Amino acid sequence: MTLDQARTLISQRFATAQVEPAVAGGPIVATVPPDQWTPFAQFAKNDLHCRFFSFLSAVDWKEQGLEVVARLDNVDDRIGLMMKTKLGPGVSACPSITPIFRGADWMEREAYDMFGIRFEGHPDLRRILLTDDWVGHPLLKSYAVDTPHPPYR
Amino acid sequence: MKPPVPEIPVPVWRNFKDLQEWEQLHQERPSGDKHSSAFVSITEGIHNFPGGFVVTTVADSFFNWARKSSVWPVTFGLACCAIEMMATFASRFDVERLGMVPWASPRHSDLMIVSGTVNIKMAPMLKRIYEQMPDPKWAVSMGSCANSGGPFRHGYFVVKGVDRVIPVDVYVPGCPPPPESLLNGLLLLQDQISHFRRTGKRAEPNPKVD
């Protein structure tokens, strides 16, 4: 499977997916709505053979809401897939892709820790980096930088 | 669209002391630190006895000489400053000629060199290791991060200076401090130890004579 075949396959199977124009040497960047997030990940694993889960993270676009980003790779055919979903303003719920990619487990926990995104269907969603009693999600733009946090500051 | 709130299980390490308990325990320097009240009262008695100050000051200088000649730092590397600390311990700068033996146990050590960034999750462990060291004990804050938080001062998870966790005797500036700076700090610490008061007060200067 070549990169162009993968792009046409995405646009055939997912009409709602917005595929950004190709960049030489870059991955396929596709934005899907949140309800298509899990089927798209399943499709990428089964049909595009993107079996290598690279990372999952999130972006806070302030009033436009949060965006979840995940990178998958088809190592055999050298296809990189950057899949994104915009959750919309004020929404902090996203479907989990942990049942599909086991490696997304801790990444989603980190995104929950830093951005407060509740991944529905995650088996063990709790804080991974910060302490258990931490208040707030520090990588949100609305988080005050110098928030006093007891006991050491 | 209201998301379902998942049930978050309680982690097992919750049984240990959490940060708030550490805060209550260690807000201030413990009053018994570096002093034993019975020992101080005995030495006060000797010191206030006529002519007794000779005994206490001589004993004081002897003990301080012994203390400053065998300061054993606990090997406690936190970040990139630890590389410079290792260089200081190694043969080129060789702190063993000052009587400092880097020791991998806090229970045999007198000095803790806090080398690197202390974050809020690490601070209770640092405090615990400091508490495990026997009195008298000293602490050197090495580098900008340990002094004030340094470049990470406005980070959400960084303790803004290790002196909010443990009492610090010598601050070594630099990012990271070269081994010469740390060596200078250790020499300053030795100088500080040589004036360390343990066995009663020093003789007051007599205005009629001095």
C-alpha cells in the first residue's frame, strides 16, 4: 500500500474525515469528528495496517476547545498517520482507543492528567504524573501558572 | 453532552504519608535539630561554672575540627548538577583530601548535597532521606534549581528552592556550578562547621580587655 492509496482509502471510508494536503515526507494528517475516533483508529489498524502506536497527546486551542492528537505508523509501508479530533468548546470527553492500542493506556492517562480529558472506555483512568491530590490540570491554558500548591510553594 | 465520570481507584501508596502530613511535620526546622536539650543544659552548667568556659571552648574547637575534617556527603544526585558533583568527587578535584567520603547511605553521612531540581513529588523523599541522617547534619543547595527553582521556577511542579523543604547551610550558585564552585561551597561549609556551636556558648568578648 502506498501513501496515495491510503489517502484515497481514508476519503472513501470516512466521508467526514478532513485529510490535509500531502507534504513530501510527512504523514497523513486526518481530522475526524469525536464519534468517529474509535472506528477510525480501528480502520487504521486493520485496513491501513498502522499497527505501531507512536503517541497520543492533546492541544488546548482556548475557545475552540481541546484537540486530541495521535500518531500511528505502518512501519512496513512507511505510512505515518497523524489522526486528530476536535472535541469542541467546553467538551472534555473523548472515546478511548486503549482497547485498540494497548500503548495508548498511559498516554491517555497523561492527557487526562494534564488536560482533564475523560477518555470513555479507558480501563484505569487516573493521574499518572502528578500527585493524586492535585487540583486542576496544568497544561490547560486556563491554569494559572503560579497556582499555590501546598505544602512546598 | 455530559461525560460519564469514571470511577478512579485509590492507589496503593496512599497508605504512606502524603504531602499534607509531611507539611505539618516539617513546616519549620525541628527545635531538637543539632541540639540535645539535656546535653546543652549540662554544657551550659560547665560553661557557667567559674573557669569552665575553658573546658567547653577547647572541647568545642576539638569537636568542630573533628567534624569538619570528616564530612561525609550522601550521594544524592537529582539532576544534571549531579554530574558536576560526581566530577567533584572524582580524582581530579578529589574531595577526599578534605576528608569527604561520598557515602551511599544517609545513616552514615553528615552532609546532603541537593544537586538538582526538586519537584513536589520528590520533596517528601528528600525530606525523608534528610531525616535519616544523624545529627549534626548539614545541607548544601547546589545549583539554581535547588536554590530558587531556577529556570523552572514558574513550573507547576517545581519546589521553589529546597530551603522550603530542609534547612540549608550553604547555597552554591550556578547552572550547573562547576566543580570549583562546589568545592568552594564545601570549603565554606567547613569554615562554617569550624564555628559550629554545640558544647555551650562561646566566651563573650570582654569589652574591658578586647
